[in-house]
Amino acid sequence: MAATINFALDRGASQPPIVFKLPYDFTGSIFEMKVQRSGGETFLLSTEDGSLGMAVETGVSVVRDGIKTSGDFTTITWAYTPAQSRLIIKAEYELEQTDAFGEQVVWARGSISGIGGLNND
């Protein structure tokens, strides 16, 4: 079952990026993140077209709940644009992986809240 991760972003901004860190080496996989605005359009981000970035890190140590683990990790990054963040007031998303064999796994889903957006850009 996918993790539920809710987050907020500043409307009209492009920083900070949204980063998901997964505890495996997913070299050869394609990740897609579907974002659906409440009452609005859906847009699809992908590692295949470069709108999502993927980096595999090896030998990384992570401390979680007091337990240190090390190994291979994959980082998925959505470096959203000002135009994308401007569209979001309330939205839902899913982050899905398709491996080299065509198997699909949804790793995360949740809501995105757009905050602010009073500036004119």
C-alpha cells in the first residue's frame, strides 16, 4: 500500500522542490507523478520526459526511528515551475513506478495545498 504524504507549496514559486526518497535502487524504472487539481486539469510528470528527476545514490546512510540503515536509495524530485505551482490551490497526486518488466507500484499519494499566490507573476 502506498504511503500517504500530504504537502504544501507556495503558489507562483519554484522552490523548494518536492523530494521523495525511496530505499531501493530503481535504475531502469520510469516514475510518473499525476497531479489532479480540484475541479481542474490533470498534469502528468515523468522521469522519462525529464519533468521528474531521478537520482540513484549508493552507500547512503539514513537514520530513521533511531535505526541507521545504509544501501542504495533512489531520489525522485519534482522541481515544479512557477506556472505549475500557480495552478494549485487544492490537488491530489500519485507517484507511480513502472519497472523494466512493466510491473507498476504506487509509492506515494496524498494532497497538495497551494499557499499564498497574491503576487502578480
